[in-house]
Amino acid sequence: MLTASRRVENAWMTLEQRGAPPAELLSADIYDSWMRCISFGLDTLRPPAPEFVSPAILRQEQQRCSLVRGLALAEMHTLHQQIAGSNFMIAFANPDGLLLDIISDPSFSDASNAASIRPGTIWKESICGTNGLGTAAHLKRPIVVHGRDHFFSRYNNLTCIAAPIFAPDGELAGILDASSDCVSRQAHTQALVAMAATQIENGLFREHHRGNILIAFHNRGEYLHTLSAGLLAVDNEGKILAANRAAGILLHGLPASPGRRFADVFRTKFSTYLDEGRRKERQRLEDDVGSQFVSTIENTRQFPMIQGVSRPRPPLPKEVAPQFVSDDPTVAAVVRRVETAAARKMPILIRGETGTGKEQLARHAHVASGRTGAFVPVNCAALPDSLIEAELFGYAEGAFTGAKKGGAGGLFKEADGGTLFLDEIGDMPVTLQAVLLRFLDDWTVRPVGGVKRQVDVLLVSATNANLDESIAKGRFRSDLLFRLNTLEVTLSPLRERSDFAKIARHLIEKIDPSGDLTESAIDRLAERNWEGNIRELRNILSRLSLAEPGHLIDETSVDNLLGPACGERHPERVSGSDGLKHSLHEVQRALVLTAYAETGNNISKTARRLGVSRNTIYRALRDKQS
């Protein structure tokens, strides 16, 4: 019997010899895709040149898709951390196959076949043949295109796993893709991509129905806040507005379509359900055929008629704006998700590089939650192993030698009614992980030598470490990660953010209210890679303000402190043959465009060759267009 790879190889030979593939040697989806490619007039031996849109059109489309793109980028960062180090690229495209964003390993970016895989590339089947993004866009369902399944041989060493993302109205909103060389193919990647797509869809659903009553439900209570939970959006009168795909599966055969009534699906009256929602966070639901569900109204705080009247509640907190800049669509989407999770007291895990503002986001979660207790930050790496339990849970007087008179309450008690922020959890000692896991079982603390008691805390964790890699090496417990990341978000590095100028001006206003930055100074600063992110930018701006207190900081000030072009590898100002001095900007742009052409129009490879950030390359290309 022929192996799958041998069957595809034979199909290729037949295609090249006879102009059509044999159906029996290919899966139905790949065969149909190849036949579409032939109908488009594509020749497998003569692939057309890749097609790109201009940087201006790319920016317009990125802005138009800002909501789904923001949610997608957050999931892409998470996916990349889950499968990083395996020569992978994560990509997001719009419904027409226009590639909007990629996150890739350096080894993938350096591959010869990656030259045309960059934002702005059009990946329709009619241009690129059978491929993950284009074929998933056509099929509107997940697809794996492995090796020689691709219509063009230039992609035969790739495995592409793509999943469509649907908007609440059922229309295609985008495509998520994970691609790798075939050697690095991972069987679990397909499931991870599908989960990420579902997470994005649920995020779109919640955003679209923020002003409606949102009901989450599942047969099993422990799955109520997972991807498999059903979501229903209803109006104040109980009319169903929308249901996510999981709800359709759980309510299979029942009339849960838009326009139907809550009472058409469930045996509980809608008014009774709302009344019960005032008193309980969770309640039972029974559908019209007798299936039992655990459910919750996710956004009771937005609707006065659902807010509890049977017992006094503290006044609702006012909506507060973050104390940091969050104009970038990706960051804005992260902030909204964190606010929602904090209001529901869901454990939150914040990932991100050093200096991206993880503690600031944690503090905002505390404020957005409306909790009246303290915000208590804990550096997990600094806790002494021998006193972990005493530091966290406290101790009674005389519990051990050196215990102070009267004992101590511990950090968990200090955070009771408030927020406990566990920073650097990737460096958490294994002994602390076991202690924390026991606490998360019942939210009960037992002071050393004392009596146990329950505490009420919002738990927010943060890390810049690759926890999945730590789990694989036995340095971090997977069961603890599952408890900490009910909501998991990733803060974008500064070099990938679209609101750099606003961040810089926000920081300089905090540092020196009488100072300011010129546009040219901001352009100079934006050219750096900012390995230390916002923290590094704050330090540089502090130094600039000391040199020019109360003055306007211009590009000369930046160059004086950091060197031309912010210390990145650029040519010095030179004189032309006519003896006139050309500007550094013109020389830099010429150098960028030359390197860009030599690398096959590869943004990442150009940036690495010149030792500059990708923003510098984009700016040079924009200048070329103008």
C-alpha cells in the first residue's frame, strides 16, 4: 500500500504529465483545490510572482480589521509561545487572503521560501495555488496543507494548518494559520490553532454584544468559562439575538436562532431566570427536551434590572480609563478582556517581554474590578524558599524561632478583598507552586501554627518566561498554569505597537510636564528596537529631559544622546560627487531599499541585515510611495 506522501508524489507526476491529478491519490479537499487551481489557469511548473498590496493599503486594511486583528494578535503571541522553537510562523489574514500580520521564529524567516511570506502578500488560491490561508478562506473550514499538497513546489517543504474565524453574524472575519517546515510538524498544532480561532470568535461575540445580556452555559459547571461553553445574547425581553457555535452544538435541534424567544428553548421563564440571577452567580437551566445546564449571566453589572435587590451591594465602580496609553488595537482589546475578567474575579495571566507594562495592566485590573481591598504585588523570584508559607499565609505568635510577637497576617491576608499580583511566576520555586496550587483548590489559607480561614482575592500573575518550555523541562507545573490562566493575555512589545508617538508624549509629560518632543525626535526614537520596551523608553526620555529641561526635544537632542539614527547601524552623512551634503535620511532610505530588494522584499530579513527595527523599513517604504 502506498504511503500518503508517495500517493501525493504520484499525483504530482500525473499532474505534470497529463495536466490533471487523479482523484484517488489525493484527499477530497486537496483534489478539489488542485482542480480549482487548474481552472484558474495556474501552471504548477510556472508559478506567478507573488502579489503584494502597497504599504498604504495594508495599513488601511489593518485599521479596518482592528477589532478582529487585535484579538488575533493576542492569540498569535500565545500560539507562538506554545510552539516556539520549532521553526514556526503564525499568520493572520483577512477574508480575502491578504496577509495582515505574522509572528515567526528567526529560523523560519531565514528560510528561502519565506521571502514572499510577509504582511501585504495576497494568498488567494487563484494566485498562490493550494495553501493553508487561501484554501481555508475558500472552504470556510479548517484545513491542513502538508508538503506536496501545495500546488506550487516552492512551498513543498511547509506544513500549513489554517482555521477560519467567523464573526457573530456568521460571515468570515479572517484566517489564522500556523506554518512550519515539514520536519517540525507537530500533531497537536491543529488543535491549538482551532482553539485560538474559537477564542477569537468568542471575543468578537462578546464585543459585538457588549450592550446585550450575555448568558454562558454548559452541561458541566467546570467548563462554564472555557471555549466549549455556549454563549447566548438576548435582549431585555428575552428575544435571542445570537448564539455562538458551541451554543448551537449544546442546543442541537432546538430553536435557538436569532428572533426566537428564550422560552422557546428553555423551560425556565425568562423573568424567573433574571430574578434568580440577582441572587446567584450560577443557576440551573433545563432546555425544552430536558437537558440540564449550569449557566451564568456574564454582564449583570450593565443591567439594573438584573442587579441584586435581595441583599445590599457596594456601589458599582465608575468606569475608569487606564493610566497608560492603550490606543494600539491589540493592546486595547487586551485591556477590555482584562477588565471583563477582573469584574468576574477570574484568575488572569499576563505574558509579555520585560518592560511592556505588565504590572500597570495588573493594577488597572484591580481598579476595574471595583474591589475595595489592597493591591499587593509579590515578586515570586525573591521569596525565600524556607519562609514561603509564612510569607504568603502568615504565622501565629511563637510558631517558629524568630517569629515576631503577635504573629503576622501574610500577603494573602493583606490582599483579602483586593488583588494579589504574582510577578515573575516563571521564576517561582517548585515548593511555592505546590503551596499555591493547594490554595487555589479552596481559596483557604492556614497560617503557620494558626487556624485556617478563607480569603477573597483577585489573582493576577505575570511572566516574561516561556512557561510551556518550563513545563516541558519540569520547572513549572502544568496543573498550576491551568489554574492561573483562566484568562491569558499577551502585551505587545513596543516595537510592534502603533501608538508609539502617544506613548512617548505620555511619558515625557509625566517626566517633565514643561517638556515636549518634536515629530522628528519621535521618528528617531521609533527607529530603535527597544529591547527593554516602555521601561527603556522611559529611561531614555528621562536622560533627554535632564539634558533639555523644560525645552522642546528635537532629533538633534536624540542624536546627541544616542548617536545618529538612535545608535542603530546606519551610514554617516556623506557628500555626493557634486560636493553637496546629502541628508542621512536619504542615504538611509537608499540603503534600506537596496537591502529590501536584495532580500526578496523580506521585511524581517532586511531589518536583521541592517541591524534596525522593522518600523524603520516600513517608514522607508512609505517614503518611497509618497
